[in-house]
Amino acid sequence: MLTIFFTYDKIIKLKKKEDGKMRFVHIADMHFDAPFTSLNSKEHLGDKRRLEQRSAFKRVIDYIKENKIEYLLIAGDLYEHEYVRKSTIDYIARLFREIPETKIFISPGNHDPYIKNSYYDTYEFGDNVYIFRNPNIERYEDENVNIYGMAFNEFYMNTSPLENTVLPFSNKPSVLIAHCDLNGSKDAEGFCYNPILESKLNSIGFDYCAIGHVHKNNIDNKNRIYYPGSTISLGFDELGNHGMIVGEITKDKFNMTFIDLDERSFEELEISVDDLQSKEDLIEKILNYIYSELTMYKIILVGNRNFEINTREILRALEKTNILKVKDKTKVNYDLEELSKQNNLKGIFVKEVLDMYNKGLCTEEEYQKAIEIGLDAM
């Protein structure tokens, strides 16, 4: 038996499955052709990371082929509208054609909106691919599942159409695919990205919400509202595991597994400078740590320093390593109480700044910075 549903410009024929289950892979936030500005301190790392994006996506497709997965749900930001090359779109479409029996649904996000002359608008991805075009919720159904979806038509969406969504009764599971910001608020420029309260989305009654936008997964969530996170990490603000969600759902049951796809990781490593007396001591201590070849490191310097630290000089000295960033969070190793008692220029300066801090006229960070700059200058 065949079930036929109509789209804007084509008919998709969906075979009725024997077991009545919907098996799917859910990914989001691939960001193909992202510039990887955080990797620019090391030669060719941005290019390597873009190749690793392709490898991770290929592993998604290979998993679908090997396990005969019926649905691939892509919850937005598949590519970077501003940077993506046609060769990358060709690569994506070529992999889609390797899984012709898998129904692929894409919900364009704020980095890959469905806008005029975008690749979503002009490129033919294949008969098994459906791209949502409308910022309002659309529904498609076959014998086993109702699929709801939407699209960004601009680079932001200040109100969410999900707020007014009411699901009709159905004996089949209802699945949402959307790029949205759970419990979101305005960004620095005053824009929002399809914001909706998690409690509101949960109350609508979807049996599974395949969502994107946040680059950290929430696989411990109990509401069936899931971010898989970015498929691979885009930098040091995206620590932890990255990959895809594999799920199996009926109206009554739901099983979900997270599969890690990123072969490289980003880690932060704190190093104390308390016992060090020179830049050379610090570089030697950093190099004495054991580093994983497939891990990119950000070194955070902490403690009380006894010498001036120039993070650019430190990073240059570590050029041959996989250390990408050095951040200085150390404090000057001064006895400020003792200095404030001295009857000289340093003592007067420290006492004045200390009084301002105690009166609440500056923050601790401002206080520390003023002391460091002043004493270093003296």
C-alpha cells in the first residue's frame, strides 16, 4: 500500500513499513564551510576542520545505509549561507543520493534560511529530500508518522509560530523538526531566533521534537525535546561530545541513542604559575604536559604570577603544538595589604585603589586590573 502526500511542487510516495515504527537519525548545526576563525592561528587547520565536517557527514550517511534508517531529520544550519561553496552543496547532494530509500527533511535555520536565490531555493537536492519553505508550521504524514516542520525565511525570527500550534488527534506519533531557541532571549543586536519556552513546547504534545540551534546536546532531557548539538565542534565554546541522535519511535514507545561523530575534540587546560619565575619556566611547564594528537587545546593560566606574561609570545613559542589559545587569568603576586602601609608612591596608589574597591566604586576585576597596570608601570 502507498500513501501519497502533496508538497508545493512535487509528490513524495512513502511506503508503508511492516513494523509500524519510525526509525530516524537527527542531526543539526553542521555549518558546512564555516570559516573556523578560532583555528586561524594555526596554518591550514581551518581547511582540515572543513574536511572533518565532510568526514563526519559521510559517517552519518554510512550509518543510515548500513542500518536502513527510514528518516533523516536535519534541524537547520546545515551550511553557512554566507560562505558555502557550490562544490560543498554538490557533495551534500551526492551523499543524499546514496540513501534514496531514506526520506530526508530539512528545516532551514538562521544560518541557512530559505531565502530567494539560496541553494535551498535554486538547487535540486533529489526526490527523497524535502525542504520546508514556510515560517508557519506545515504537516506531512504517511502510514506511520506525522511530521511537522518550518523554515527561517530571514536570518532571525523574533516570534515563534510554535506558540499557536495545536496538534489534531492522531493514533500515529507526531514529530517536529525545527530550528529554535528554547527559553531564548534577544541577542546583543536585539534579535531572536524562533524563541519558545521549553514548557510551552512540551505542552503541545509532540512525541519527539528534533530541534537545532544550540550547539551543545541535551541528551539527558526527559521531555522528548532534543538538541543533538553541532555535529562536530566549531571551537572552544563547544566542549564535550558532538554527533547525532538515533531514535526509534511509535505512539507508545521511544528509544534514543547518541552517537559521537567528532574524531577531534577541544579542551581547556588550566596551568598554575604560582611556582614559576620566568617565561621560560612557563613554556617548559606547558610543554611537559601529555597532549592528545586529535585534541585542540586552550591553555588557561591561573595563580599568582612573579613575572610579566605576554600570551602572544607564549603562543609563538608553542607554534609547533596543537595549542591554539593561551588565556591569562593570573594575578600579580603582591602583598597589597603590606604595600598599602608603605609611605611612598606605591603605597599611596594601592591604598587609594583599595579604598575605592571597599566603597563599591569598582568591581573586583577593575580593581585587580588597576593594581596590575599601576604597579607594573611603577
